[in-house]
Amino acid sequence: MGPKIIGKNKSGTHIQKGGIMSLIQARHLKKNYITGDIEIKAIRGIDFTIESASFVSFIGPSGSGKSTLLNMIGCLDPPSSGQLIVAGQDISGLSRAQAADFRGSTIGFVFQDFNLIPVLTVYENIEYPLLMVQKWPEAERKKRVFSLLEAVGMADQAKKYPSQISGGQKQRVAIARALVTKAKLVLADEPTANLDRETANRIIEMMKKMRDEFKTTFIFSTHDPKVVKNAEVIFAIEDGQLQKNPNTNGGSHV
Ligand code: ADP
Ligand code: MG
């Protein structure tokens, strides 16, 4: 079955069934960057809703606003205007410290440029977020890190440093690190951009499995139409605006 459109991108069309709040709600969301005299309208007033445990992709060409949007959802960069509610929290009102706390407790990230810590091994990079939250006894932590290492096919590389592994392998470590704390929401900015097709599909399958197991919501961005066929909800973004909102691949999240 091909993708089908279940709604248009208009405000006021996101009334929740049974009054249960969605994981993410964006209303008239805008982001402008000002550099010198020039203002760039990166996100030009968009509305969308994302439910818990969904598997979502924002697809669009380079420069369309995907990273800007993910950074706002991830509380890394505040909106210029409009409303953005993530896990019940209106994130535009947060101080920097509050945003950092919120990120640590709720969100896992996979950055486009991996952001692995060069002086830590593969194992230690994945373990790092668990040490930050401090509720994992050592034995549990070890088990958790190794289960993630295995899930991304990196168990035999645990002792290597980021400089000793390939770009694709770094990407897999970054994904394992984002998943290790069982965050409610994982944001992945072009997570498969540097991977071969087979590895990309394996990573996407792994994310879906995690979603099924832990009810994690996955939001990733991509410019690759071949990757997007694996998403269940697809938002097409172009020039800071949503084209259709949303398409689905016939998943159960309608
Ligand atoms: P994508 O991730 O889809 O490639 P981005 O969100 O990175 O797109 O960029 C959207 C637009 O905003 C582009 O025109 C880009 O040049 C601009 N932009 C992104 N980040 C910044 C920034 N920090 N300062 C100024 N302009 C930016
Ligand atoms: Mg980007």
C-alpha cells in the first residue's frame, strides 16, 4: 500500500482523541536566524502533532530546516515564536539550565556529526549517559551497554577509540548511545546519511524494535527517499514549511 494523506497542514486540526495529550505539539512554530543584517527564516510557521511511540521522519532537501526543527524539539535552540510542547513541557519557557535537565531526563540525540568523545572508547562513549543519570548499578550498566553494542553490531569494537573506527561505525555508536538510557524520545538528524543501504536498514529496524519494546518515540530527519519508506509517519519539509501533514506508510498510528 502506498502512503496516504491523513490530514492537511492547518492549525486546529489536531484535536486529541480522548483528551490524551500528544508527545509533541507545535503551533505556528517559527525560527529565524539573524546574522549581521540578514535574517534567515529557517522555519516559517508550522503546525504538527506527534504521538507517543511513533516512528516519524522529516524529509526534505538540504537547507529545508530539518536540523533547525530537530534542535528546537530537542531543546537545544529555542523557537523565535509559536508554541512547542514536548512531553507536557512548554519548552519555549525554559531557562538554559532547565532545558539541559529536561534533555538529560527525556531525550536521546544522534547528531549528524556523531559527537563522540574522542578520549573515550566505544564502550565508554555508550556508557557515558548512564553515568550521568546515576541510577544504574555497575553490573546492570555493563549488561545494558553490551546489549546496545550487540544491537548495533559493534560488540567486537568496544575497546577501540572513535579515531580507530569508520564513519558508519561511529554512527552506530552514536545511535547506541542515544538509546542506552531508554529515553522517551530519540532525535536523530540524518542518522543513516553515511551508511550503506544494508546497515541503514538494520539501524532503522533496530530503532523500530526499541520503539516496540520501550515505547520510545523516534524522530529522524533524512534527505533520502529510500530511507523514508521505513518511517510510519512522514512530514515533508521544504523551505521551512510542511508540505503535507502527515503521510503514513500504512502504519498503526493513524
Ligand atoms: P537542513 O537540516 O534541512 O539541511 P537547516 O535546518 O540546517 O536545514 O537549515 C535551514 C536554514 O537555516 C538554511 O538556510 C541554513 O543556512 C540556515 N541556518 C541553519 N542554522 C543556522 C545558524 N546557526 N545560523 C544562521 N543560519 C542558519
Ligand atoms: Mg541538517
